[in-house]
Amino acid sequence: MTLFGRPVFYGWVIVAAAFMAQFVTVGVQTSVVAVFAPEFIEEFGWSRTQFFAADSLGQVLLMVIGFMIGPRIERFGARPIMLSAAVICIPALFLMSQVGDYWQYLVVRGVFLVTSASVAGFLVVSIAVSKWFVVKRGQALGWTSMGVSMAGFFWPWFTAQYLIEPLGWRTAWAILAVCLAAILIPSAILIRRRPEDYGMLPDGGTTQLTATEVEASRHDEATSLNRSEALRTSSFYLIVLIFGISVVGIFAILLNGVLYLREFGFTSVEAARAVQAFSLLSMLTKPPWGWALDRFDTRIVGFVSFVVGAFGFALVVQVAPSGNWWLIAGALAVMGLGIGGNIPIQDMFWAEYFGRRYLGAVRSIGFPVAMGINAITPLAVALSYDLLGTYDYAFYTCAGLWAASAILCLMLRLPAKRRLPLENLVRRVAALITPRTHPAARAASQKRV
């Protein structure tokens, strides 16, 4: 395709569509929960544990859905799956405006909204992007995952200030249903399964890539691991563990951040704006994290990301009692700076360690574990508050889990099938000890040759 007379690789259209899909699905599923929580708790008299039980129920269901959906992404691509999920998610959002009893809330949010929004968003779009890129995969995933942070930056503030306060929470849910339909459906229509279906190669094909980069794409395809091969590697279990325990902290701050800051006298709007600092830094740093992933060892990039995020989380707990909005926003920004790399780093680990050919099938095996941990998180954090009267212990635990994830990143080893051939390894060594103009160094100009 062309844009303003210049050729543009369609993979970047996939990136844009994935960005928008994650922006709206994460927004209506996770990001807005923090500003709706006080409304539901005050009107219905529920405890925080009761309120977040719906999220846990949805995550339990995703354990089964995620395992089943992987092979279907390989066969049909992400588009029909996203459109099918949209058919469920749009009515579910509208029905949230009609909730009156607790069982209705559990069914509408837990069974339908959480599951369908997850399927339409993060469960499928990163896999679609990974299939369109190899050499530039880090950059592509960095831009794609900005949609998640943009959701955290935009939707809580917009929903609290322009929907809930002037219109009420019931009308707010109905408007969010319209927003989802207007953004998700066009985004899903633009998604395509893989470049080979349209006579192209990843990253742009032979017209935009060097011969070495084309060979890198072919090597990635040829050395991809299927489900049974992946299960025989230690890397599979380490990656599942790393991002299973790290997502606890992300869920904790996104779902409970506004409630946490309201304990120190902030209004919902003020608290949402403070949490915006987390989402803003997380969003702005995703392309740099993607750039780093294309040039440096993914394990080191992951280690740095988690260490900075853990420090930021501990800092938030330290400064929150001060009641100083700027200090709290700054601490949240440090947290966002570190954890901004979480999604592109995770997506890169899966694609780099197991290849793109069977990526959906391989990743879906890990979904039950990740979703199981996700299911426990909302209940555990809310129960901690209900029992102890503070979020501090839960948040310090989250910081510790991020520190543990940092250490585990350094323990990863590339599966034998995915390791570089001897010829390419020699070229990489030559690139380190010879000038960039030397013929032996030219072929190693990209990270994954």
C-alpha cells in the first residue's frame, strides 16, 4: 500500500489497529474500574472484596478461553475473534448501566465484560503484530502496547470528569458502549492474519529489507517451536512465572490506585489524575523500550524495567501519606517509567524464544497460569485492605514480586533450536571488535540475525 505516494508496509497498519483495539478494550475493562468502584461501593454497600470478585471471576473463565483460543488465532487470525468478542462486549457494557443486584453485576461484568474485552484486546492483538515483524518486532510491539497505557491515561480521567460527575455512573456505562463500538469494530476489520497470506514477508519483505534481514525472518519461521517443543524448555515456565507474578502489581495499581489515594483525602478526579502520571510515563516510554529490545539483550532490558518499577512502587507507598499530590504523581511516574516496558518485553520474550509460526498456540498454554494469578490478584488486594485497613502490605508485596521478576529475567536461556548458527555468531563477534564499515560487521547490524 502507499501513503502520500510512498510505499508503506501493511504491518504498520496492523500496529495502528492493535493500538486502538487495546486502547479501548483495556480502557472499558480495567482502566475505568477505579473510578466506578467508589460509586458502586457507596450505592450498594458492597465491600471491596465483593466489588473486585467480578474481575476474579472473569479471569478464571479466561483460563479456559485463553487455552482454547491460541490454535484458532493460528488458523483464522485475530480479526474474526475480535469481531465475535465485540458482539458480546458492546451489549455487556450497556447492561452494566442496568445493574441492580449483586448477581447481575457478577454475571454482566465477570462472565461477559471482562472475558470479551480481554479476548478482543490483549489476548490476540500482540500475537497478530508479532507475526508481521521479526527484525523490527521490538519497535512494533512498543508502539502497539502504548494503547494500554493510553487507556490508563485517558479513560479514568475522561470517565470521572465528563461522564460520571455530570451524567451519573449508569449513563457513563452506556456511553462507553458506544465508544467501544466506534473504535473496536473498525480496528478489528483492519487486522490481517500474517504477511505470507498476501505475498509479503515480515518487516516489509525484499523491497524494504537487506538480504540478511530477509534471512532473519526465514530463520525465525524455520526454528519456531510448537507446543510440545516449547513445553520441554525451561524458558517456557520461567516466562510464564515472570509475567504471571509481575502482572499482580499492574492490576493492583490500576484497579486500586484511585481507591488508595482517596484514603489520603483526594477526590476521585484528583486521584485519577495522579494515576495518569503512571500511565503517561508508561505510554511515553514504550517506544524507547521497544527500541532497546531491538538492540540489546531482552533479558537485560527486562531486568532494568522491573528494577525501576519495583523502586517506584515502594516509593509510592512511602510518599502517599504526605498528601502531596505532586510527590505522589512523581512516584507514580517513576513506577510507570519502569513498568512501561512490561508488555513489549513480554511479547518479545515469547516471540524471540519460541518464534512466530506457532506463537498463538504456544502462548495460549501459558494463559491458564497467568489468568489464574490474575484471578487471585483483585480479591487478594481487596481482601488485604478489608482485613488490615491499608493497602501498604499488598503494595510492598507487589514491589517484591517485580524485584523477583527482574532476577528471573537473568536466568532465561534461549532454546537450543532458536540459537544462532555458527556463521552468524561469528559475524556478531566481528561486529563487536571491528569497525562498522568492515564487511564482517555489516551483516550483524540488526540484533536478531
